[in-house]
Amino acid sequence: MTLHGKLVDICIMYGEKVILESLKADIGTGAVIGIVGGNGEGKSSLLSILANEAAPTMGQIEWFGTQPTISYFKQEDDQFHKTGYVYDEREYFSKWSVPHERDYTQLSGGEKMKRRLSRVFAEKAQLLLLDEPTNHLDQESLSFLKKQIHSYQGTIILVSHDRYFLDEVAEWIWEVENKKLTVYAGNYTSYRQKKEENRLTQQRLYDGQQSKIQQVEKQISDLKNWSSKAHADSTKHEFNKEYYRVKAKKMDVQIRSKKKRLELELSKNTIEKPEEEKEVIFSIEGNKKKGKRVLEAKSISKSFEDKLLFQNASFTIQSQERIGIIGSNGSGKSTFFHMLLGEESVQGELWKSEAMNIGYLRQTVFDLPEDKTPFEFFVPSDFETRGQIQTLMMNLGFSKEHWSRPIYTMSMGERVKLKLMEFMLDKKDVLLLDEPTNHLDLSSREQLEKTLSAYPGTILLVTHDRYFLEKLTNKLLVFENNTIRKVEMSYKEWMHKNDESSLEKDLLKLETEQQAVLGLLSYMKKNDPKYTELDQKFMTLSKQINELKKK
């Protein structure tokens, strides 16, 4: 591997808190490096330092030759629309299927992502930094992004929680965990396999050392008992007192000797217990006593200037229904949510139950008071409420110091969790979830799925995560052909209806099945008898999908 640069003892701190310490890693020329880790572990902070937007607290980045040109795609960028064109970008908009005639603020979440991606790829920098580039993208856009990465001439370092994506593009994985960085060669799957092998090896060594410690400690305990008896005997017996005193002293010497040997061995080679992966716990109750209808649309329409999103759409949503909202980027899904919240005007009649208490999780999570701490945001009224809120924060993977940290210092994944906390405390009975798994690490995604499965209220869900969609919803609102229609079937049933056969349809079927297999694998231990079979099925499906994409 030809080296482009390297991290030399990088340390990142916020105030007195160490986020990352003693980071060392090589950056290969032309490499594609995926950074993985839990929410708040410091992934985005590391990218910011690589982009020269921030300086490390200690350490440095050494580049070989001249410093490379750098393009930085941020996880979210609410200031992007205020920046002018740095060159004629419009030729790249059509390449990414982005409407160039519309103002940035009028674009959907997916269209905004594609416009920002088109800019950083068009800059053709020697080092391209991508922070969660797959969020909000539909399958067609995701496939195009993969092609762009494969054909890119420079070095790419990217943060992602998408295992598929990392499996298909990454050549190296940097894992950020417990303030440290570990480098693995290969894609996400090979990284997980290697990590599990390392964990099992560490567990065996740890168990072996613990067994030896227990053995020596038992010997010391036995010697102490014998020594105590020898000392007691030396005072009880009138004859042979010297014999018992000598015996007791010898045993004392043996005890000190064994203690020293044990301490010496541990000082040279203390084997740490393997870290358990963090468990995240959500719990949203919701109010259950509501009428049957939540909302009803009668001939509703919406357009922006000359772009028609949908027209003459009529449907009803009942209490406790779980509705998946599907459609391509720019079809009006997020706009529909804004209409429900009264943030967008609507043509036609859109009736909403006055009793419903709506919780809206936006794509970008910029609707939190960034200068406030969680304590100031939630404002506990008494000691009991404060304890409840702090327990929720710990269950969601926050540490004690987060309680008094300003929200602007927190990662996007942590902000998503704070919004979910707000819903929990307010017992929302209707949840509008716009790409809820964006920014969440894998364990948080899995736990969110379990929580929403048990949630008693109404869910309207927009997501490009097909596995998440299939697991959580049983009905659909389909945005297509400039209208909205309610479909009384699950996503999987809708995909297989009428057994329609086309390249796109076959591709979507395979990808849905692949997502389902991945979901099962994510809950399964490596030693489960079915793991190998499912893992092989995942690889087979991946191969079939790649072959279809070549057609």
C-alpha cells in the first residue's frame, strides 16, 4: 500500500473529557476507508480534524509530499443553501438526477443530499471525506453513489452505519470504540468476523488468567489458614514453641512470595476483560384512549411553483395503524408530514383529530435548542422526574457528563435519541418518523425497532431501510404517478403483488430479502447453528443483486 498520510498520536478532547486518544493509522493512496462506531464515539470529530476544520488537542496528521486537496461532505449542512456556486455545477445535477431549476430549500431530503454529493464529487479532491452519505437516498441514488465511489480517483474516508454500503465499497475499516481506533483490512463483514475472533481470543486469555489468579489466591488463603494455626500453636504449646514459630514464619514467607509473583505477573501482563457491546433501551408508551380516525384526506393536492407533487389524493388513517410511506426522492413524503403539522398549505380537505398528540422526528434534527443542556431542555420539576430522565439517558447510551453538555456538542445520532426521549416523556400517540434510523448505530437501530413494535399508538414511517419498513408496518401510503394511495398490505406483499416481472421489480425483491436476512444476522451470535447458513444466503443474494445491476 502506497502511503498518502498517517495519524500520529491524535487526541481529541471537549473540555476535560477525552473523546479519542493516541490514534494511529495509515492512510493509503486511493484507499476507501470506512469509519464505524457507536453514536457519540467521535467519528464526525475525527472527520472534522481530517478536513482541517478543527485541530486535534494533541498529535498531528502527517501527509507525504504536499498536503492533499480536501472535499468534506458533512452529515447535515443547514448552511449549504447560503453558499454560492464555486463553479458551474449544473452539469453534475443531471448526472445525479437533481432538479437544477428549483431552489435548494424547496428540495426533498434525498434531493438535497444528492445536490451536496454532486458538489463534493465534482470538486475531484485528492481526499474526499463523506459523513453518512447514504442517509435519505433511494435505491437508485444509492447504486449511483456506489459507482461514483468505485470510479473515484482519490482517497475516500467515510462514516456510515450501512453494512451493505460498507460491504460493497470499503477496503479498510477504522473502528472507533472506547476512545481508541483499531484498523481492520477488508470490508464490514470481514471486520466483524475479525473482531469476533479477537474478542473470543481475548475472552479465552482473560478466563485463563482469572482461573490462575483464583488458583493462586486459594493457595494463599490455605497458607494463611495454616500460618494462623501455626502462630496459634506457637503460643499454646509449652514445648517446641520454636518449631511452631519457624513453621509459621516459613508459611508467611511463602504467602509473601506467592503474592509478589502474582503481582509481578499481573503488572507485566494484565489481560483486560473483553468489552460487552452497549445495550440501548427505548420505551415509548403513548396514550391509548383515542377515537378510531386519526386523519382523513379528501382530494388533497400539493405543488411547488411548476412542480406537481400529488393531486386528488383521498384516504383515511385509523388509530394504531402502522403506515409505511414509500416513494422516490422528491415525491412529496416529507412535505406531507409538514402539511399534517400545519407547516405547509394544502389544497383539498385534510381533517385531523383534535385529540391526537403528534411527535415528529425530522430528517435533520435541527429543531433542538442547541445551546441548552439536556437538564435545561427537559427541565425536571422534581427530584423523581430528574431521576427518571437521567435513567432514560443512561438506557439510551448517554454518560453522566452528557447531562450538562450543550446539545450542539452532541452527534446527530445522540440528537435523534434526545428527540425520542422527548416523545417518551410526553407520551405521544401519533409518531411521524422521517428516516428515523439515519444517524443511529446498529445497536440503536435494533432497539428502536423493538420499541416501535411494542408502541401502542399510530405510526407514519418514511424510511429507505426496507427491512425496518417490513418489520414495523403492515399498510402503505404509496407516492407515485403524482398521487397518493393507501394500500392495505405490507411492503413485502405490495412488492410481490400480481407477480409482476421487471428488472427493477426483481432487484427490489432481492434487496428486500437481503435486508431481511441482514436483520436476522444482526440479532444472531456467531456460534448460532443457523448463522453460517444465513451468512451464505446473504452472500448469494448480494451476488444476484450485483449481476442484475450489470444488466
